[in-house]
Amino acid sequence: MTPVPATRRAGRTQAGGLLVAVVAAVVLVLAALPAPAVGPTLQVPGDDEVAVATLTGVDPAFVEDPDDVITLRGVVRNVSSQPLVDPLPALRLSRDALQSSEDLELVEQNPLFRYGRAFYDYSSPLDSLPPGGQASFELQVPLGSLVPSPGVYVVGVDVLATLPSGPRVFVASARTTVPVQVTTTTPVPTALIWPLAAQPSLLPSGSLLDDRLAAQIAPGGRLESLVRAGTQAPVTWVVDPDLLATVDAMADGYSTIVPPAPGEGADAAAGFRALLGSAIAPTSDVRRVPTADPDAGGMLASGLDASRVQRTLSVPPGTNVSAVVADQTPALTHLVGAGVDLATLETHRDAGVVGVLVDPEVLRPAGTDQGTAEPGPGPLAPLADVPGLLAIQARTVGTASATGAAPALAARQRLLAETAIAVGEGSGPLVLAPPLRWEATAGVAAAVVTAWQQAPWVRPVGLSELPPSPLPVQLAGTAPAPQPLDPAVVAAVDQVEADLVRVAPLFPAAPVSGEALLAAQARAFSSAWGPDPAGALAYVAALGAGLADAESRVSLVLSPTITLSSRSGRFPVTLVNSSAADVLVGVSFSSQNTSRLRVADIPPTLLAAGEKRTVDATALATANGRVVVSAQLVTSQAQPVGVPTTTIIDVTDVGALGWAVVGAGGLLMAAAVVRARRRRRRGDAVRPAAPAGAQVRQ
């Protein structure tokens, strides 16, 4: 933060009555003017940061009684190249209560919003800090007596210090929010969504794109910490079946594509699976998202056919060893923070999704003006324009932006503030939802669960305990539209899908079954790739490479030249299956001169994994000569597999019968000629001489 000049305390004077009167008049005039925004204005040479202040604790987290005193704890660190002389952390408080969730957003986005003023009576002098040095502070603040009424207030610290090269200035600040005397006659039922999902990495072959998931499910990893934090709490688990399928594949042993190596997360996968199985009891409130959470809105906005999008959303969860989700587990779609329109909602409904998590701001009571953005009573309401689909209005938690508070503290105070404001507005039951792939540390996850359970104005419940509202809602005119997917990703997926459709019949059981094909497409179009199109392209490239590798393991062996010495004959063709799965493959022949030579196709033959089999091909010739013939492996659907193999068939005899007929005909013709000549000679010998004057006809 760039330093700000500190306002010096006014000294006492012995000014005369006239001066006092003038000053009083000026004060009255200034008081009638709008108060200017106060904030950091002084530029530091080089605009370098001088110090960093971090709030690490607010104890207690909220004020229940006007006489309660809270303790603000934190750390000041000198990040400049010069010493900070006599740093002084002091209370900064805005006495204007926050009124809405939008105000909470502004606190995190705009450091001047609810800036308030410094209270130097509540400060903690520190020793001078050398460059790189840091010191802890602690302020005791009677917050209940400093604010005018119950509500949620912005509380923090400003740090003053003297620089060797200048005056005493503000060098750092940090702030958070604290609820004060929030009361309700009956705690508001509040459900907390607890998401378990990751970026897709599983390929149809059982390999993984990379090994990033191993760190997330290992002890202390993101997902492992989320499971531990949700244990023994009535959270509503929302699980991506693709995560479970990937963990199952890892536990059985696996390899990665980038880099090509054995996977290192088998033990972590087995441990995570056991932990998840013990954390989610049969009585737990469990939902699932569509497998891999395809970005249906982006797919539709990119021009993909609605039926194709629906099929992608309908991939069954499959059988997972952890048995956390099943086909009958209700499917929800997490659209909080995402674009949404009617086509997206209808496609989800048609794919069997029963509810969508959305921001309350994108809904309005059915039948009201387009500008209205107030949902009906209760967070679960039927969508008037999409019958059969439930809109679950969820407030985002667990993602507080940096305001100088430590992440766990910021997340805890944000949840308390969010729910306190909602209760103060007279809201009914609440649903709280972190992002689907929440990048929460163990501390942040634990802080959110603890705050949810400790806030006296809410009552933690599962989502199934919240009754749907009888009043329908519909999309407001302000709802953001879904954004198209990266065109390069769509084109790459289309090409791989075409190859998958072509090659799938080659493997009647695995590894490219129809279900695996759909699951791979769902992963390729996952919403997880939204901020990472390069990752999507890497996954699709690995998918295509895996398909090409599987295809290349089926081949044929054919002699480069074949001699045919009869009108019809047979020659050997060896079919080779070096893959780990059974294949169903045939051979299609193409002759460059069909009038001279034809070769009959070999019908599809089932080859076991690793099998090599020689079969006969039959050729039929009508004339001598050399003919180029191509042999192409094909699926049962006559789709080509790999590249064709070429051979030259040399026909040296059109057939024994043909030559016998030709030879016999030649002999008969020769005999006839000989006989004719003999008869002519005999005729010349016995013919009598012609009478004189007679003409002889020749």
C-alpha cells in the first residue's frame, strides 16, 4: 500500500473569542458539505510497497452483547529497503452498517468503500522494524459500544510509521467484517453445499492425462481436506461422479500421459476412497452433478445440437467402489457465477437434472417486471418457464477476496456477514455454496464449516430439509448469457469424436465402449476448462493420441508380392491384435484393375487380446498380368482402421481349364489345316487333263 499522510491531532490553543467563533462557523459550514472520500493519496518514490498488514484473528468472531470486547490480532511486515520507525497499528472502523451482499462485494473490491476513520485510542505501538522485519500486534476493541446499532460493520487496522526520508505516514491497512448484535427469534435453516470435484484427467484407456489429482487427494491436499472438514457436519455433499471414477482407476494402478510414467497416487487414492466412504454415511444428504460437469450453456452457445448436449449431460455415474453416488442419486447442476438462459435450463431438465444452483440475482418472482431481481420466499422454487426443474438460490461463500485478512479468517467472517445480512433482511431459509472446484485450504474449509455451525442466527440443515417454495420464479432480464466455448476446443473434440465413432466398433467391450465415448466427450466439454482452454486442448490431444495408439495395435501382415497361377486361388493374410482387449476386425480389398482381378473381403473376425491369426483371402482372375491390390482393416461397420497395406498380385495363368480349352482348339485348327492341304494334293494328282479349249475354274 502507498503511504498516506497521518492527520495530526489538533493542539490546544489559547485563541481568543473571535478566533473561536470563526473556527466554529467554518466547522458548521464544512459539516454541511458532503464528506470527501478519505484514502491513500501520497506517492512513495518508485511506488514500491512499504509494509504489509495482515489480520490473523478476530476473537470473538461476532459481537452478541453491547459490552463485548473483541480482540484484533495481526502482523505488520516491513517489505521496503528502509527501516520503519515506531510503527503504530490503530483501529479503523466504519460506523455505517453494510446493507446487502453487494456491499460485501464492494468491501472486497474497493478499499475506499466504508473506509471509516481511525481510532487512535485503540492502538498497539511496536518497535521499529528493519527491512524484512515483522511484528505482531493485538488490539482490544469494545466494538459493541462504538457502533450505533446492530448490523455488520467493516473493522480493521491502519498502520502508521515514520520513514527515514519523510514524515509520519500510513504504510499499510487490513480490514474485515464483524456482525454486531445480530438477533433473530428463530435461527434460520441454512444448508451448506459441500462440493467434491476436480479437473478431468481420466482417459478411456484407464490412463490419466497427468498426476495433479494425486496431490489433491493425498493427506493435506485440497480434496482430502474438504472431506475431513465436512465429516461430522450436516453438509450437503455435491459430488462429481467423474472424480470417483478417476480415484477408482488410480487405486487399481495407473499411468500418466504427461509425462509418460507410472502414476504415483495409488496409495493416496485408496486412502481417499476409504476416507470418503467413512465420511459420507448412508443417511448423509448427497447430490451429484452430471458426470464431469459439461458446460452445457457453452456447448449450446457454440452451436452444438441440443440432443448432443443432452446426451453428454446424461452420462451415467457408473459403478464406483466408494459407492457414494448411484444412478438414483439426484442430479444438480452448479451454475452459481455462470451464465444461464432458458435453453441451458431446459437441456439440463431434459437430461434428468432435477435442480440448478444459481445466483439469487438472476431470478425474479414469476409474473413480475423484468427489472425485478428479488426471488420469492425460500431458496428452493420451481422455475415457471422450465416445468420440472427446481431453482436453488445459493449465496457464494468461501471465496473472500484479499482485504488484508488471512484467508481462513476472511472466509469465516464473510460467511458470518453474508448470513447476518440475509437474516437482517428477513430472508427465509438459506443455501450457501462454495464454487464447485473450490480451491480451499484445510484452514479455509474448516473455518467455513465452523462459522456455519457457530453462528447463532442460523440452524445448519441438509438441503433435503428445506421445503420448496410454492411460488415459482423465472429468469430475470439481467441474467448473464452463457459464453461460447473456445472454437479450437470444439473443433478438436469434433474430430476426436468422429474418430471415436469410427473406431468404437473395433473394441466390442473396451477400451472404447459407447459409454466410455460419451464420458470422454463429457470430460472434454467440462466446465472445468473454462479458464484453461489450453488444458482442454491437452486433454483432447491425449484422447486422440490414446485412440490412435489403440488403433495402431491392430494390424495385418501381407506379402508384398503374390503369384497366382490359376483363375482362382488363395493367399494368406495374418491379423495381429497386440492390444489388451478383444477386437472385431475384417479386411476389405480394393483392386486397381477389377476387370482383370478381384479379391473377396474377409468378414469381421473376433481376435482375443494378444492373438495373431492367419486367414485365407480368395482371388479371382480373368487375365494374366500384375495388379496392385490394397488391403484395408475395417470394423464391423465397414469403417477403416489404420492405413491400408498394398501388395502386387502377379497372374501367370488365367486358369488350367482356360488354357486346355485354348490348347485343344488350337490343335483342332492345326489338324483341319493339315487335312485340307492333304486333300488338295490328292486332288491335284488324280484330276484328268482338261479338253482343249476348256476353262478351268480356280
